[in-house]
Amino acid sequence: MRLTVIGCGYVGLVTGACLAAAGHEVHCTDIDRKRIDMLKAGKVPIYEEHLDEVLRRAVAEKKIFYTADASEAIRAGDVIFICVGTPPKESGEADLSAIDHVAREIATFAQGPKLVVEKSTVPALTGVQLQKALGAYSRDGSIRFEVASNPEFLREGTAVGDFFHPDRIVVGVENEKSAQLMRNIYGPILERKFHCPVHQGKCPTATGELLITTINSAELIKHASNSFLALKISYANVISDLCERIGADVEQVTHAMGLDPRIGTQFLKAGLGFGGFCFPKDIQAFIHLAGTVGVDFGMLKAAESVNKQRIERYFEKIHKALWVVRGKRVAVLGLAFKANTDDIRFAPALEVVRRLLEEGAEVYASDPEAMTKTKALFPDVKYYEDPYEALKQADAALVCTEWKSFREIDWDRAGKSMTRRLVIDGRNLYSPKKMQELGFEYYSFGRP
Ligand code: UGA
């Protein structure tokens, strides 16, 4: 099939690349000309594991095309995926101006019927507005636009694997014709007719389900899923605070809880809390949406406030351990909002760095992927590719992101070059017993 992807960010590029790998002809466009130029030059503007390989193969097989000309891209595809940003406004409400802009472009440039698919995370009822906008902006109303909602459940860092091996594909449509088009698009994914770069022939056997719903339900499924995961993390964090007061171990508690299949072990990791461009803005938008229809989503407000307090909890530990922060040399390990990404948007680590600088610390940072982006925000921080370099002469090490390479640090070696053997672990990466045996003063969340 001939598909168009508007917006070449995380969602758009992964969607475009993987649908091209599934055999479709994909035309990608973006308002940012530099991004398109980079893609044309064979460079990938974001760090996402395996994405470069999937794009390279799609280009070689002439399945993916990039253009800065939106009209050309819109005319090329029968189905158009909208993958533009929906950032939060001051009020928490999602800013849908980019979606509105794209709707106007589609209505202006389309020369034949189109199925317009919302892939960006949008609040419920956006589909209704999109349908109205397409009608209102079209020149003479002669072209038929159908709308569908196809929320993405990709996690940054494992997005390519998530796309190729989804646990569910949700498609909200208005009629059977659109449902059939979407089944045709995802058929090769569900039937495994693509080259998977992630598992080298050893793909998981379970296949996901394609669920056909109404557009309103599809929109709600996305927000309800993300919010539930955020609730789970905040729940674990409150349990962690309780463990500290009572003298229990949060890892033991959440592990045992998670063995109940109704609860599950994932997303119960206590620590600095959630960040990124999805959870914080999605729960704000969901709270806002609920408010507009007279539903008070109190429990989600509580989850949000628990998450905001995580930094405060962390600084209580920092102050307890370091006493005065001013003039201290502090190594910050991890800047990205989570491991395996260069994304620093709403990263808890950035708030930690901001407060450390405000309190007069000298900050030495290391992150495998996120340093380039962070340098622009914090030019006064010193950056090191090698975490052992950042740790030299440090009065304390603060671990803010759960990177595997940090999990594997040889603390005995690092400790020899540190001024003081002190680790304040925001992600519970190490065994308190082992750290103590190595002579470290070690603080983490919810563990004795
Ligand atoms: C999240 C969802 O997991 C995806 O399903 C969804 O598609 C995506 O948002 C989106 O809406 O686009 P993502 O933001 O990439 O994906 O990140 P997650 O892996 O969900 O992690 C979010 C944050 O929670 C990270 O800061 C992570 O460190 C934190 N976290 C995660 C915890 O603090 N504890 C946990 O137990 C798990």
C-alpha cells in the first residue's frame, strides 16, 4: 500500500520505517527541513536502537522516501499517518495546533480520498474534531476523508521491537472499509512478513491482536494505559517511602506483589520516578480531559504529585549524606529520562542537575547517549564519555538513569579515585550489602 507519514520524530520515523519493512511504500515528510535533509543523507536524527538498520534497508529497497514538501507526501499516500507533536500547554491540556495545521494541509493538497489516521497521542474526542476540520478546510467538499485512531504503544529505546512484536494493535474506525484498510496495513506485521533486526531469527512466538474499536474508545485506551502505568510507578514509590519508615525492603515487597498475575512485576520499580515526553504530559492531559467532562480524576492527580515529590525525597538523601552541597564535586551518572534513549525531555536527572547547580555544587556528568542534548541546557556542567572519569575526585556519585553500563560499574575501581566513597542511587541499581562490603556509604530508595 502507499502510505504517508507526517512528522519524523520518534513515533513517525519508527512507524514509517517499520511499515516500509512490512512491504508498504512509505512517504515521510516533516516541517523541519533539516531533519529531512539529514534523513536524505542517510543519517538518523534520533537515537533508537535498530532504527538506522531498518531505515537503511527500506531506502535500499526503495520502500521509503523523504520529502520536505508536504503536498507531495500527502498526494502520494492513500492512508496518512499523523505523527506530529502534541506538547502540553500551561494548563496541562494537550496543544493540538500541529494536528490542526496538518489537517489543513491534507484538506488543501489531497487530490483523492484519504484515510487519515491519528497516531500521535491525543485526548479523546480529537477524532471528531479532526473529521470536522478536514471537512471545513477542504476546498469544495468533493474529496472524502475518513478518520481513524491508531494509538502507538511504543516505548522509547525498544520502539522498533515493540512495533514488530506488538501485544496489541488498536484501531478505532468509523466503518468496515477503514477497518479493512488498517488490517491490510498491519497484516504483514501480524503475519511476520518482515526482516526483524532485533531477534536475528529468534522472534518471540506470541503474536499480538488487532482490535477494532470506535475512535473514541481507541483514544481513551491510549490515555488509560499510560495513566495506569504511571499510577503503578507512583504506587511503588509510596510503598518505598513506607518501607523506609517501617524498615522493610521495597524490592522484596514489590517482587512478591508482582508474582500475583493480577498485579504483575513490571512498572513497580521505586526511585526517582517517571519522566519522558509521554507519562508526565499524558496524565496531565487525562486529568484535564476528565475535568472538562465533570469527572474528578483524583487518584491520577495524587500519582502526579507523588512523582513530583520524588526529587524532594532524593534531595533529602543528598542533604543527609553530603550535608552542605555548595562546593562539593558531584558525579551525576545518567541524564536521559530512562536507559537506551538520548531523550532528556522531563528527565528527573535534569531537575537533579538544575538543583545541584542552584545549590552550588560542581557537577560532572556522564551518559552514554544524552550528553549532546544536555550540554545545550547546562553548559556549566563538565561532561565525560567515560563514567570513571566523571567519578574521579567526586565527593558523591548520584545515579539518575538505569543504564546497563552503570549497573556494571566496578565500584571498587571507581572508589579508588573518588574523594569519598558515597553513592546515592536514584534507581536502586546495586546491592546495598555489596556496596557496604566495598566500603561505600550507600543510599537508595526504600531499602535498608
Ligand atoms: C511510555 C509507555 O510505556 C509506552 O507504552 C507508550 O507508547 C509511550 O509512553 C508513549 O505514550 O508514547 P516511554 O515514555 O518510552 O513509554 O517510557 P517507559 O519505559 O514507559 O518509562 C517511563 C518512565 O518511567 C521512565 O522515566 C522510567 O525510568 C520510569 N519508570 C518505569 C519507573 O520509574 N519505574 C518503573 O518501574 C518503570
